[in-house]
Amino acid sequence: MNVGGTKTSAVKVAQQVSCRTVDDAIVAYVAQHNRTPARTADLKPYVKGDISAYRIVRGQASGPGCR
């Protein structure tokens, strides 16, 4: 078993899931406020956990795991 490769894959998948979570929170924010959030702090009510590695760029999440 390649533990290093498994760990790398797990980190990559976790980052993609976190990016998707931030994107989903942006959609929820827009649905409730009818405008794009200005900063990730605006998303705190919609996300559990730390999203400090992410930014909002042109209405989408930007950070680890985002394309």
C-alpha cells in the first residue's frame, strides 16, 4: 500500500469538497440576500469549519481544490 499516495489523494479530495462547500454557501447567500457576498466572513452562517484559505473571486470560491 502506498501510504504517501493515498494521503495525497485524500488531501486533494478534501480540498475539492471544501471548495464546493464554499461555492454552495455562496449560492445560499445569494438566494437569501440577492447579491454576491463581499468576503468569506459573510458565509459563516452557511458553513461549518474553517474556510480561511478561500476567497471569493467573481462570485466563485477560489482557493485549495478550486479550478
